[in-house]
Amino acid sequence: MQVLEKAFGYITREREGRLQVLVFEQNTNGASIQIPKGTVEEGETPLEAVAREMFEETGLTYLEVKELIAQDYYNHYSGALQKRYFYHLTTNEQRDTWQHCPTGVNGAGLEFTFYWIEEEHDVTLANGHGDYVYRVLESVKN
């Protein structure tokens, strides 16, 4: 069985002393609320992939990778086995919401609307996307 590597990013900012995590909704019917993510391309490390994918999906020009917070294997609903890498990144982004058309290979016709959450239960994230958000939020409290 082929394993598909995916890089996920919990992008955070601090606002009025509170940590916020970036999420988005896309203009596709039935799409769930997500965090930015993408495929690790051939010849690319997961770290390189997360940096590239976060820029392609969000349009943010300032992102700092803080740490790899988790990696696991996940049986995706499509039947594919994914090796997932979850990174914590920070940004100094001041906008509370914005729209961006992703620039990656599969981004044609998509538009993402980004906004921030402060608690993991503020929204219901797509299956698998919220699996480690608590680690980001806990790391700040400790």
C-alpha cells in the first residue's frame, strides 16, 4: 500500500494576550472547516512542504515554523493511508479575516476564507484536522 505524506500547519498569532489558530472555509459545497495542509512532494522534506503549502494556501508572507508537534498514520476516508506531519507556525498577520485563492497544483477555482479561533471547540474541524490543536493551545498555557 502506498503511503501519502501530508504536511499540516497550525498557524497561530497572539491577539490581546490570547493565542488564536487560523482556520478556513472553502467555496466548495459540503467542505468542512479546515486548517492549511498539503502533500509532501517528491524530493521534498515535510518541513519544506509545510513552508511551501502554508504560503500557497494562505498567501501569508511571514510565517515562522516553531516545531513539529506530532506525526502519525491516518486512514483517510478516500482509502489512502496518510503519514501526517503537524507543525506549529506563527505569524504576525493583523487581518481578522481574508480570502485567498490557493496557488498550488490543485487550487484552480478554489477560494478560501480565513479567520481565527481561540478554543478548539469554537468550530468543528474536518475529520483529522483538529487532532492536535490542543497541543498548540496547551503549549502556550504551560
